[in-house]
Amino acid sequence: MNNSKLIKVLRSFSQKELQNWEAYVHSPFFNTNKKVYPLLSYLLKKILLNENSALEKKEIFKKVYPSRSYHENYLRKQFSILFQLLKGYLAQVHWQNLELEKELSLFQSLEKRELDSLYQIQEQSLLKDFKNRNRPDANHFYLQFQMQKTADSYFSKKQKRQFDAALQEKINNLDAFYLIEKLKGSCEMLNRKKIVEGNYDWNLVNEIMEFFKKKNPLSKIPMVQIYLQIFKTLQDEKNETHFETLTSLLEKYQNDFPQEEAVAMYRYAQNFCIRKINQGKSDYFRKLFELFQTQLASEINLPNGIISADDYKNIVTVGLRIKEANWVKDFIFKYKEALSPSMRENVFNYNLASFYFGTQDYDAAIQLLSTVQYTDVYYEISGKIILAKIYFIIAETNSLYYFIDAFKLNLKRNKKVAAQYRTSINNFLIQLKKVTRLREEKNYSDKNTWSKKHQLLMQRIEIVSPIIERNWLLKNLNSMVQ
């Protein structure tokens, strides 16, 4: 039974959550079937003790129903009842955290029961909540639509021959919700199309773009403005003024959105910079760096005070690339405590080693990398690539050859690495060994012969694909003839 949906979900619960679910099942409001109590008690006890062997079907039946003959269908039925209760519990827990939605449900209930005085009090309370709500998202407009829909229904029942704003407000909020979600979805369609092959239906997108060419109140909504600008940036990447407008809007309105929403918006801007960098436009390293700085200043990329290991690493990499070494070093130490405790030391040591590599303190980099205990395979690969570069730079040729062979063997055995990425690393290691050999040959080879080999290797590295660190290899090859 270890593979049952019920047990899989329960294993994800904390001790407190297990206790809360037990209370839920024992509540007569949610459950009147007391026959499931013995099975509930047994499962909770075994899960808390992490006793997998005690969760086999026959063992469960024997312990929970000692006076009964084994009946698998009966046990399955009790599991099914508990699983339905578990789904109800999860829905209830989720609902408890949705304060505005609960108030809206109360408002709708009062309207249906025609409890006018309570309805009117609740309406004023909701209007106040919406007005005071910080960082509204698309759901904010959807909930307002639901409220005004209820208000319009209430007005219709009264059959008053007078103007009421609820109908107009209902439509306005529905339009705002739809346009935001439509723009967000369309942006993601454009984004994914740049990554994977696939066709999407662009229903009404052209009509929406035409709609926004005219002045209208909806175009003043900050979230609409930003996703409209993201769409334009993705659709016409050659026109870089779209990106400049986008970054201006992000800076202006960054505190007007929920944090998760702001992070998603900035991701689009960051990805635009990365695509431009990949096209050879190195000035976008600085623009990407500035995006990171802006997010740090507003703590956008610090949800709950935690910075992700990937963001930490990317900020260090980009900062070093644009020669902001002092800033990077300060960042590494300043935000160390903002890293998740479970990976803090390793991520800190890796990035400090990356800093030392970038500032040519190779001994310090090697020493730090030797202390990192990798739990993420991609971090481990990045660390090994740094070591390979260091061995090449300091001309530890024998160590480099040994390291490359061991790295390639480890890479071949590691099935967790995506096939294309594994190939790109392998190609880098093959070409790095060739570059190293060519450097050795320069001291004793005929000059013309060596020059021909050098030219052929340059051409080879230019066309081999996929490959990581192509520019680094070419840069070091070029330096040999200077």
C-alpha cells in the first residue's frame, strides 16, 4: 500500500498537518463515518514512525481488523473513504488562507438569502478591502468581477428603475481580468516558441493589439501596461526600444505587484538580455546586471528573505563578466545568510571560488572548490569546468589531461544530465585537450605546420555544436599567436 495515493500524500505532511487531518476526520461536521477511525489511527502511527514494512495490505488488515477474515475490497473501500476525506481537508486548508475569497462567499450567500441589512454591511466591507488591497494581481479583478456580478444580481431582484453602477463595474473588471490573463498567456506562448518547436492558436491577439492602439482606461492598469510591453518585446526583439520601455515600466511599478508576479515579469526582461548576449551583444551583460541590482534593492528576488542558489550564482557570473569585482565580493558575503541553510556553505564556497577564479587568484579558487560537497549535478559540473580552466591557465598539463579523462568518464555515467548539455560539455573537453596539445607543440613544431594546425583548430571550434565556453576556447587560441 506504500504506492497508494492516500499514503503518498500523508508522507508529505508534517507532524502538525497529520494531527490537523486527524482532527478533521474526527469532526462530525466533515465526517460521520466512524468506521474509518481504526484505519486512520494505524496509518498515522506507522507514518509517524516511518515504518514502511508495516504498510502492506495484509499486515494492515490484520492489525486494524483482527476479528475479520482478510477482505481486500473492504480495505480498499476504507482507503477510498479516507482519501476522499483527505481531499476535502486539503481543499479546506487552502480555503482557510483565502481571506478575501471567504468574505466574497459570505457576500454571495447573504445575497441569495436576501438578508438585506447584512448584505449591505458586507458590501461596504468588501469595497473597503478591495480599495485597501496592496499589490493587486489578475485575480484581484476577477474577484471584483464576482462581487459586482452579485451586486448586479441583487439590484435586478429589487426591480428598481434607476441607474446602478454594478453592471458597468462587473464588465470593466471582467475585461481587466481577461486582458491581463490573455496577455500573460500570449507572452508565455511567444516565450516558449523561442525555446521549443510547437504551434499555438493566437485567437483574438491581433484584435487586442488593435484595441490598445486607442486610448482607453484599461491601458492605464500597470499590469496591463507591463504585459503588453513584454508581448511587444518578445514579438519584435530587433526593436530594442521595446525593452527599454519595459525596464522603465518595471522600475516604475515593481512594488505594485505580488512578489511572485514581479519575479515573473523580470524573468522576461532577463531572458531578453540573455538572448541578446547569445547573439554577441555584450553590452547586454551590463543591462542584465542592472536588472539584478534593481531586484536586490527592492528584495523582489528574495521571497521570504531567501535568495535562490541560481540567482546568487548568476549575479556573481554576470558581475564578474563586466569587471564589477569589488561589488561582487561584497554581494557574496552580504547575501550569504540569505541562502537556504541546507546549501548555504556549499553555494557560498562555490561562488567565492568563482570570484577568485575571475580575479585570477587560482590557488584560492582550487582550495575552495575542494571543500564544496555538491548536491546539485549542474553545480558540480560548473565547478569542474572552472577547475579545468584553471589547470589550463596555470599550465598544469598532466593534471589537466588526467582531469579531463576523469570528467568525461563521470559525465558518461551520469544519466541525470540532459543529453544535449552532456554533449556540449564533452565537446568542450575534447577541444580543450586539443588546444592544450597545440600549445605544447608550439615550442618544438615547425612554425608553418603549427600555424596550419592552429587555423584548422580555430575553424573546428567555430563550427562544432553544441559546445559550451566556445568564446573562452577561441580567446585562448588567439592568445597563442600574439
